[in-house]
Amino acid sequence: MQIRRSLIDLTDLSGDDLRYVFERTAEFERTQPGKLLEGITCVNTFFEESTRTFTSFNLAELRLGADVVNLSPRDLSLAKGETIEDTAISLGAMGVDVLVVRHPEDGFPQRLAAVFDGHVINAGDGSHAHPTQALLDMYTLSEEFDGVHGRTIAIVGDVAHSRVAHSLIAGLKRAGAEIVLVGPAPFLPEDYAERNVRVERNFDAVLPQADAIVLLRIQRERFESMPLTDADYVRDYRLDADRLKKIRDDAVILHPGPYNRGMELDDCVLDFAGWRYAKQVRHGIPIRMAVLDFLVHGRR
């Protein structure tokens, strides 16, 4: 068996790979690419709910002409005693080329990639990584600022449990951005500063410095009991009308979704000129088209 290239996190991509994926994304946004994945079979298996990632992978695969199969957990033979590794081996033997997987367990996609005779794409694993979401966020920022080198990007909220934040930190560091992590200690331990990023507790002090603010939702499903009250979080870290007054005129605001109105942001943020959520979502399909094309065909 030949183990082919997979995308488990952004550390799997070199700087040249990142630039190529972004170039292909721009091409796919300008013109219809044709059936670049004709004859390629993609299986999407999501063990967690998803709206944007699941739909955009499906549409990306279909627009590239791939054969697409969606398997829910109940469609698999895991309840009969089959391991997920055996499932991956079976799918590879059937001629499946690409396996897109989301799972609540950290490291789950790596287990598949170790045995699957094809390409594995991590669509989110536990609190570990979500590389394609980070790619579309980086692409959105790069388009906004003509690159992110030297730009100050503030990532705010439940960083410790955010797979998007972990992948985005890795990607932004590689691209030369200045990263500021903002949040209370239960959501952002002090040891994150060891990753060559700034850790700040005072959101208001960071606002005037940031070129971009990436808001995160609280990952309630990762906690047995919440370490602080909603009221405390809203008081110190919600982006609202008063805090919008402290943001620079040319700053932009991102959110990987789903966002919680009234918690990490007030409704007024959705009317802010720099709110880029819809643009992020639009980039999701061409980014995933570019990733699929790159993994299957390499750089061309």
C-alpha cells in the first residue's frame, strides 16, 4: 500500500504549498475549472454536525466532477465491532481516493491516514485542528491586506478548545503575521505564550492595535462545567457597540462560525463595515476545491 499525501493540519503544507493553494483558489473563483476530479471518488464522513464545512466540501467535490459518497456514522459497521482503521482499509480497497472526516477525537484523521490508501482531509478533529477553515480565514485576510506579513491579528475567546484557532495560529505564524491571543485564563492558558505569540487578557487594550479580529465561540461541548459565567465573559470579551468604537477604521472582523449572537458578539457587529463572515463562507468552496486538486494532482 502506498500512503499518499493528506492534509491533517497546516503544518503539512510548506510555504510554497500555501501560496499554490491560494493561487488556485483565486483561479477557481474567476473561472469554472472543469472536471479536474473526474474518475476520483470522495467519501465524506462527519461524526459531528456541520453546516458550512460539510456543504462546501460536497459542492467543491461536485464542481470538480468527482464521484461523491456521504457516509454518516450510522452507515458504518463500527457498532458491529469493525474498527475505524478497518473501515478505512475497506474504503481504500473499493477504490475510494479521498476521505474527508470530522470527528470529536483529537488525532482521529491521523489514524485513518496511517492505513488509508488515499488522501485524508481533516475537516476538524476535537480541539486539535481544522486546516481548511484556517486556510479560508487566511485567504480572506490575505485578500483584504494583500498578504498578512507584519499584520496584527487578534484571536479572541476560547482559544484552548478551538481547533480553528490552533490551525490558524500555525498558518499565520508561517506567513509572518503578529498574533495576539485574547481571553480569560480558563479559555487561554498562559503557556500559549511559549508558542511565540502574545497572550493578553485586556480585550479593550488590544482593539486599537489589531488589523483583524477573529472572534471564537465558547466550545461548551468541551467542558463538563463552565469555568466562568456568561455574564463575566460578555462583560470582558464580547464585541459590542462600545468596543467597535475602539477599532481602527480599516480593521476587519472574522468568525469561523457558528457565531452566537449576544455572546461573543452583539448584533451590531453584523452591520459593521469590516464584518467579513459572508466573505469567509464564500471562500470555503474554492479553497476546498484547491485543496482537493492539490492533494490529488500536486502542484502543476
